[in-house]
Amino acid sequence: MPLTLSDAELAGLERCADALLAPLDYPDLDAWRATVNAAAGPLVGADSAIFDFAQPGGALAPFSDDMAPEYLAYRAALFSPAPQPADAGLRRVAARALDVFNTTEIVAGDWDVYDADPAMSMSRSQGVHDSVGMVTWARPGTPAAVLQLNRDRYGTEAFGDRGLLMFRLLRPAFSAGVRAMRRLGTHREALPRLLDAIGAALVAYDSGGRRLHVTPRLAELLGPDPDRAVVEQAAVRLACHLTPRLVRQGHRNHDGPPRPRVEVRTVLGTYSLSGFSTAAGLLGDGPAVVISFERSAPGEMCDAALRERFGLSPREVQIARLIATGLSNRAVAERLGLSPHTVRHHGERVFDKLGVRARADIAGRLRAE
């Protein structure tokens, strides 16, 4: 049937589509789902809304501001283990490869069998007597996300063909938003591995100060230091100092003052700590603070001091320190995974900036005066 929409309904569809298309504008998955539920419900006069979402490789996890926690826990149990949920309605949707659905479509006239399912009794106890919604698929038979709106009575026009047509209009935006959020989940799994692989000494905290990730290099750096607790406490204080700025900026990076930096001296040397933020969702659900650690031996200038005093780049600092230990250009190249030509080029710039002519003179220039 043709779908005629009022100006108010068109505006509501636009608001809902905008919310569906912008998952990365929200601090976490649940904030996005709450906004979508709030925008979608009025389109059909729903009494409640549920947004089920599965991260890659995981089971569907339900979210709703309207439903009782015990029902959401029951629903989550029906969806696990993935990818074959025990929920009868969703099994029927999957079997018929439906992209949009309502209760009438799911039942298909087989009310006796449908009513006998325990999950349907549980749903009715929560006032779910009619539903309309849409699903997007990770692969055939395996849903990536389900948006379901519910009414406490069956048979309203908005939950019939009219509701199905409205959700067909919204489904492209729904699929695009879900794909973006699932890609973010994949990146979230990859980023810690990347941080580990680059060999940097890093620790990440969420905006509440909870530690999210520690790289093996940091564990190696702090492990033998009897004052490691002092260094770790300094990192927590720096993260807490950065958190208000992180919350104000959200997941966007802004040009501004240099990164805050603190120094901590222990018996093993001087640690230089600095912090930066990551985009929301890359480490945990919201934005995160990452603290980097550099340590110079007693009597040596820290990396930050070398960069400030001599204008060395971070790579030039690395190469200068390795040359100072007596390594050849080829050995430095192997250590850093660079070509000998690249190391030679950086080395020439190091000699020029430090004002030395011999490799043996570099170590002396790296020492604090």
C-alpha cells in the first residue's frame, strides 16, 4: 500500500535516520542505542523499544530503557551461544530471511505453536503483545543487530503494513550504522595488539581512571625498578589530570597546548611521562587516555630534553641512543626495522644537530650537564 506521511512523521523519520547513521557521535554503544530507541519509538507509538547488537564474533546483547533488567537478562540468555539464538521469533525471522518484521509476519498464522513458546510467555509478562522492527545480518542466518518496537496490545495499524513500510525506509540507515559500529569493535580488538607490536611503553585508562591496557614493553621497563609504584602513581595522577579535558573534547582531537608531561626520578633513572587521547570506542566504550613512558639512565637527558635542546625528532633520539651504545648503522637498522640507508640519513642529521663529528662523541652529548 502507498505510505502517506505527515510533516511531523517525515521529521521523525529524519531524526531517526540521523541517529542511526551516526553511532560514532556518541560516547559508547549504549548511548547510541538509547538515542535510536527514543527516536524510533514515537514513529509507531511504541510502548517499549529493544536494540539488540552483536560485536563481531559475539552474541546479540539487548539494550532497553523500558524493559525490566530480569527480562533483558533472560533475552540475552536466549541469544547465547551465538550464532543460533533460542528466541523463537528471531529463529523465524532468520529462517525466512526477513529484513523487516512484525508479529503477524513472524507468526504466519501458526498461533498455537507460537503461543506455546516459553519466550513468548515471558515477553507477554512484560507487556509485549505486538512487535515491529528490522534486522541486519552479519551473514545469512546470523543477525548483527535487531531493532524491535513493542506495544501492549495486538493489531494496531502502526504495527501492521504501515510500520513495515516505515522500517523499510529506515533499514539502509540502520544497516550502515551497525556496520560502522561493528567495524569500530574490530578496531578496538586490533588497537591493543598494535600498541604491543610497536614496542612502546604505554598504559591506557578510561575516563573513570580504570586501567584498560598495559603494553609488554611497559611491564619490562618498570619490572626491575624498586620504585615502580611511585611511577605508576604518577601515571594515574597524570591520567586524572587529563580526564576533564578528555570529557570536554569527546572523541575529537584538538590543536592546543603541548601535551602535559611529568618527570619522575628513581634509582634507575628519570622517567618522562606524557599523555594523549584516543577516539571513543578504540579502547573501551568511551574515549581513553594513553600515558607513554620514556626512561633515561642516571646522568642522561631524557628524550623530551633531547628533543627540546637539540631539535631531534623522536626517531633521531632513538637512533642517537643506539649509536651511543656502539651499534653500527646496520645493527641499528635491524633493531628498528629500518633500511641502512634510512639509518644513515637520520644519523647524518643527528651528527649535525648534536654538533659532533665522530660516533664516539654522541654519548657525551646525550648526558645532562
